[in-house]
Amino acid sequence: MIKMMNSAGNPAFTWNRVKLLPIALGLMSLSLASPALAQEKVLRTLTVTGRGVEEIATTVTQVRLGVEAQGKTANEVQGEVARRSNAVVTLLKSRNVEKLETTGINLNPVYSYNNNRQKLEGYGASNTVSFRVPTEKAGTLLDDAVKAGASRIDGVSFVASDEAIAAAQKVALREATQDAQSQADAVFSALNLTRKEVVSIQINGASAPIPLMADMERFKVAAAQAPTPVIGGEQRVEGSVTLQISY
């Protein structure tokens, strides 16, 4: 015990040195233990990415076709293209095609060149549209569109229906999740570690399939026959999921 005296020689206060020692030791003990406690709170995780693939049949045909004409005057050409285009569009609407839209309207002068001299010969015009139709109806519809006035087929591709794609995306993501979990279980088993819980989930996406393009050279040969055969195929929908699992 330490006694402190004031200027008059009287005791001012008493300092118990013995009682402070346990407090100091306790603080030292807490200071030494805190790094260990912090180390115990470090979260150990394993990150794995799984993939899923689903094949679906294409049942819809995407078509781009057009009307084109040439003539001496712009009015003459534009009038001819408009008349035939209206006939084609009327036919397509009567067949209840989906997503019908105009994709291009063009009117251009046509020149000839002789001895580096340019001469206006006339004008060329075109009008193109795109639409979707069930694949089993595509061949007959293309033949009828040509009869109605279409003079060019710019592209034919095959896709699955929107409903089928949405369902396949869900299946692909489910498969991707199961694949990621399977990979994690294999790693934990090999290292003799105990799996705890999923602490993070990242859906990297289940992309819509790219339309299958038809072979236009084979299509032109087939178009000479009647009716025009149009046959689709299959599309691949892929999904990816990343899991972070603690152990």
C-alpha cells in the first residue's frame, strides 16, 4: 500500500498496488488472446462452378424475304415494289405469322459504266420483311409468298419456342447447380474435410440458344421442287452457376 501526503503532511489518498496487478494481467491476457480469436473467425470456403446443358427441338422458322424490281423511273419501280409487297404482307397476315416486321426499304439509282463514263440506266428498289412461322408450315408458305410476289429469300433460321427456351433455361441452371455441388463433394471427400453451408451463389446465366441457320445453297436447290422442304434441328441451352461453400 502506498500513502500519498499533501503539503500539510496529511494523507491525501491511498493507492492499492496489489489490486491493480490482476487488472493489468487481465488486459495483457486479453491482448494476447485477441489474435487467436480473430484467426478463428476467418471463413474458409471452396468456390466451384457447375455447368448444365439442355438440348431442345426447334419448332419455329425465322424467315427474311423480300420483293425487288428494276425499271426506268423511280416512281415506276417503287410502285411495282409496293404493289407486290402489299400482296406478300396480306398473304403473311392471313396465315397468322408471328413477329411480322419490315426490315428494309431501299431505292437506288442503277448506273452503267463505259470508258470511265457513268450513265443512269434506271432504278432498283426492294422491300424486305421478317416473320416467324411454325416449321411444319414454312415450306408451303414460302412457295405461296413467291407466287404472291416475293423475289428473294435472304435467310432462313430455326429456333425453339419462347416457352421451350424458358423451360430449358431452368433445367440447365438446375443441372449446373447439381454439377457444382457434386464437384465440391468430391473435393471435400478427397481432402477429408467437412462441408458446411453455401455462403454465396452466383448465377452466371442460362443463355438463349443461337438460331440455327439454314444452308441457303441447299435451300435454293430444294426451292426448285414443290413443295419446298423445310426441316429444323436442335438447339443447345447452357447454364452456369458458381457456389461458395464453407468448410
